[in-house]
Amino acid sequence: MQHVVARRDGWTLLLGVTPELAAAALPLVAIDRDPEMIRELWPGDGAERRAVAGDWRALPFESGSFGAALGDGSLNVLASGDDQRAVLAELGRVLAARGRAALRVFCRPVVAERRTDLLRAAERGAVPCFHALKWRVAMSLAAERDGRVAVRDILEAFPADPGERHRLAGRAGWQSGEMLTLDVYRGSSAEYVFPTREELERRLPREFSRAEWIEVAGYPLAERCPLWVLDRA
């Protein structure tokens, strides 16, 4: 991301408070709708960075305020494709001419995987880590529901019994504690959106003159997490 937005003048906008990106392109303003998330994750304000609370669909900044924008999974935590379209339109508004956005996006494949096949692959040791399986299952569910998935449905797609989870982790070669992260979804009303690349491209507003997918590698499921680079006209 640093390389992609290098040499852009002015401030950078960060969608969310991903701490690993807090110093990616200074000076920087991060925005998240949840003040508690800011308190918990943001490493702190300084002369060249700060975090504010606000709605990505109605950014509290003047048009052309930023030379660059960053986001890690930001388009996936929205409620719908319409919200994705609204956020992209706002990015087009607040970026200056020739500004650039670099967004890592979790994209589902055009041909959906079957959950039964995924679980069998995990039991054969063919899925390198639990989190890769979790997101592949989530994308499989999303393919049935216009790209959307409730996180509680991700939880329900896996064994509820601790013993069954432990056995699955053992056969797959994972640390058994990895599956405990599922339980944060219990009782949650949150939803994710996993678009295909083509779906996102259709939501891109005319303010952007160029869009490019940059492939990444080096970690499980990287092939489904490309960097979407958008250039403002």
C-alpha cells in the first residue's frame, strides 16, 4: 500500500483504524463509525495523524481534501452493495484530482465452493489455517445471498461441540484455539459483503479514470485478497 500511494501530495484518508496502517502514508486521518473501536485499536493521535468518528457514506471532509486513501477490508464490512457504491462515490469526492485509493478487498470467486467440499479439504490437511477456511466458508454462504453473509451464519456453519472442533483442528493440523475466534460472532447482528471483482467494478463511480487489481501473495488466501487501486480523474 505504501508503494502504491507513494508521492501523492497532501493528507491520506484511512477507512477504519487498522493499527498496521496508522503510519503507512503520513500525514493521515483515520475514520471509523465506532468510537469504541477507535479507543481500542488506534495507537494514538500525533502531529501527523489523528482518528475521528464518522460515516464513510457521508465523509465529514471537503471535496478534494486528500491525495490518497487506504482501506483494509473496508468494503467488506458494509451492509450491502449499495453501501459499497456510496462509499466509493464519497472516495471519488474527497480525493483530489489525480489522487489514488488502495483498498485490499476480500473477493469471492465467480464459481462458489461447496461448504462440504471445504470441510473435507480441511480434514485432509489441505487448508493451511483455520482463518483461510473461515473466509472461504463465508464466501460460499455469501454466494447464496447476493454477496452478503451474517456473521452468526458463519458460526453456525462449523461444529458447535468443542470436542468436534478439537478433532477437526487436529485432523487439519491447526492450533485448536484458532477455532475459538468463531465465538465472537455469537449473538452478533453484523453482516459482511463479499463481492466478486466484477460486481465491484460495476459499482465504481465515473470520478475514477482508472482501476487496477494488483495480485498479492505470501499468506493463506492471498489470492482472494487483491489490492484494488483506483485513480481519480
